[in-house]
Amino acid sequence: MTQGPAQLSAPEALGRIRMAVQSGDLAGARRIAEDARRDHPSDAALADAAGDLALKSGDAGAAATHFAAACSLAPGVLDYVLNHAIALQRLARHRDVVALLAQHEKAGRSVARYGSVRALSHRSLGEPAEAAHWYDAVLAREPRHPRALHGRARVAIERGESDAVARFDAAIAVTQGDADLWLGKAQALEVAGDIDGARAIAEQLCAQAPGFIAALSFLSGMRLAAGETDFAAPFREASAKAPQDRNIASAHAEALSGLDHASEAASIAAAARTRFPNEAHFALLEAVHAGSAGDLERAEAVFASLSPSTPGLAVHEARHRIRTGEYDRANALLTEAIASEPWDITAWSLRGIVWRVLGDAESLERAAWLHEQSGLIQMRPLSGRDGLIDDAIAELRALHAGSAMPLGQSLRGGTQTRGILFHRTEPLLAELHEAIRVTLEEYRADLPPSDPSHPLLRLRDAPWRLAGSWSVRLTGGGDHHTAHIHPQGVLSSALYLVVPDEASGPNRQGWLEVGRPKSDLGLGLEPVKSIEPKPGHLALFPSTAYHGTTPFASAERMTVAFDVVT
């Protein structure tokens, strides 16, 4: 009778795991850990070791399972709890992280690692005040804690705190070689009005680290704000220095296409397709941008070369089929895309357009169900005290004085505030935020009944929260928003603060158009609803509806907008 290998004790297994890791055999170490866990299911240290190895291997799901077991087996060990929290963060389960850590706050409040982990999840959840609290708690105990210094500096920018530059300087003093810290300092300098200092750092970062996409985007945005025609030059220069970095080409094409340079974006994608022939992503980008530029023959040829399994193909090809008038085919592709991703906002927005252009009774009924039910598109007076709108206008004009037209957004002319508006610390903005939340609940009360098959109404009774928030100031001369959607939200908005006099005239200048598709689709469809802007009123509509503004000739138009998510 053949005898199998002797079972390792838990300490022996841990020793073998350490030896395998030291020799660089991560996969072998993981096999030892998995075997040992089966042999010793009640050993918390082995469960923690298995979780650590899974996390290092990129398997956050398995890591979370192992760490949860370690916590269950040894509920008093804070390190196991923190390891579990980190695995949950890798899975973007930040609400679960906060709930887990709240149970261990008494033991953790004096532990720097606890505060750092908790702060990161609060920040990821859009809770900057809570993140600041926990980063400050860490720094009170360890003033030179690198992650806390960096995170707190980032929160300072997000909240509009005046000491953001000093906070980045403090973080850089501890970690001088961190490029992301230097970019943060450049961003803080720009917000503080030191444009030359910000640009000098950005240019140095791009020269030294051509693959640093965030720095390339920041410098390109600064060049755009300065009125430079060749605003995307940093991407071209970086690609010349690092021709094998595929991420540069992708970001370059995106930067160009976001500001109506679709033909140039297609050329960038085509060149990258030659350099990276095995990357279907660049062929898809070329087809997408060629179609946006109106070169349908070129787009057709590239789409025909793509495998049906190419990620994202169905939605992008559906858009192309709309342009070529093949509406039934577009409808079939969108049905396929929604079967795979049931609540994809882009797919639903295109589906609504296809239903309208198909024109038969059933399709028109579906289009009306998606966007034209009573209550889906509303214009409501903002619930708030008298004088709130005037105070908000004064506050926001000061912010717009240091803002610029953003890179890759729908804005054409004018300025948009940086970051997330309602993360800032000004009390007036908190008051405005609360007034919007009250008005949102009034909007909800007037919605049609809950409908589990509708992209918005399925969430009619779910908790809502604001994700992005920003203010836009247009100043005439043709300034406007091109038709667009917000694919990260379920409900979109426009709160009108200042409205041009022309809005009340017969030409409907500066009006909000809901449901008019992008012009590059070539359809000529009218909007589902045109809304005359009124100061102190909030327009709310499903995020699946394209929306934009008509140009106006003079004066000022100022709004606050946000996305609602669940």
C-alpha cells in the first residue's frame, strides 16, 4: 500500500510558505497555503496567510474569503480585520469596508493603519469630511505617515481647502520621488492661481515620465485653458518617447475626440493599430472615431474586421448602424448589449433613439415609455430659503474666476468648476446641496410607479445620493453644451442660477433640449422636450436621455449640475 505525503503541521506549512515566497514562487506558496487550509481549517494564521497570497496574486475575491475566515476564527485580531478590509477595497466594496471597520472602531481608533484604510474607503464613497477626519487622526499619531499625508492632501484639493499646496509640500518632504504627489502639487498650485508654477511641474513630469497619463491629461488641459490650438501635444511627444506604451495612444485619442477632433483621434488610433496589431481595442477606437468624423466607409471596413467577441463592440457598432440607417440591425445589437449589461446607460440611450426612428407603433410606444412618461422630465422650483440663489451666484462666480473649460467634456466655451462641487467646505454650498436633496425627493414623489424593467423607475424607491457635482458658467458668443449623456448616473440635472435674457425670446437661446441626439448621428430628430431655463429652478430627467443646450449670443448663463446614483 502506497502512503501519501505526510501532512504538514500549521507551523510547518507557514514555514514552507515563507520559503516559497522568499524564492519568488508565489504560485507554489499559494498551493501550500490552500492545502494547509484544508488540513487545518481552524487555524486563523493560515487563513490570513492564504488571504495575503491571494491578494498578492491579484485574486481579491479569494483573499476576502480567506481573510473573513481569519476574522471569524480570531475575532480579536485587528490586523486580520484590516487585511479583510483591504481585500474588500480591491473589490470596490467600500460601504462594506466602512461597516466592517465601524465594528472595530474602539480598538482601531488609535491605530494608524486602521485610520488610513478607513479614510480611503470614505474618500472612495464621496465622503471627504469623514476621510479628512480619519487622515487627521492618523497624522495626529504619526505626522510623517506617507499614505495619510498623501490622502489628506488630496482631500484638501477636493474640499477646496486653502492649505492644499502646503499639505502636498509636507507629503513630498516624506516621499520625494512620488510622481503622483508632484502632480497633486501642480493641481493645487493651479487651483491657487499659480498657473506658471503648476505648468512648470506638469511639463517636468511629462518629460521625465512620458507614460504618466494623468500628468499628460493635466498639462493638455492647461494648454487648452491657455487657448493653445495644439493642446494635445504632450500626448504626441510622450508617444514619441515611449512608442510601446499603448495607454498613451488610447488617452491621446480620447482627449482629441472629446473636443470634436474625431478625425485626428481616428488617425491616432490607426497609427496605434499598426504598432499594436494584436490589440483589437485600437481597431475599435479607429472605427468609433472614424464614424464620429463622418467617414462611414472607413468605419464600416474596420467594424467588419473585428471579432464579435471584441469588448464593447455591440454598442459601438449599433451607433454606426444608426448612422448608416440600418435601424433594425442597430436594434438587434443593442438588445444583445443590454442582455449582457442590463443597465448600461449608453446602450439604453441609443435604444431610445432607435425606437424613435423605427417609427412603428410598438417602437414609438417603447420610446415614450423610456423618456416620455409623465413625471420623468420635470422642472421644479428649488426648495430653499429666499436669497439662497443670489448667494450661490456670488459664491460660484468667485470659483469660476479660477476655472477653465475642461478637457473631454460636452462644454463648448465657458468654464466649469473643478472637482466635486459639493465636496467643498463652504457652508453655502452645503446649504445648496441640502436644498437640492429636498427637491429631489419632491421629484421622486411625482414619478410614475416603480417599474423593474425601466432603467430609472426600477430605482424609484431606492436610496439616492449625488455623485459628481459641478457648476458651469457660459458667457455668450455661441457658448453651449453639445448633446451628451452622463453614463455614470441614473438621473441628470440642471439647476439654473443665471439665465440670459434671450432665453425668453422666440429663438429659444440657451434652452435645455432633452432627447435630441448628437448631431454626428445625422438623424435630425427633435428633442423630446425643450425646457426654458428659469432662475432658481431645477430640471431633472433620466440619464438615458441625450441633452444639450442651444447657443446664445450674449450675457451669462450659470448652472449647477450633478448625477444621481444609488
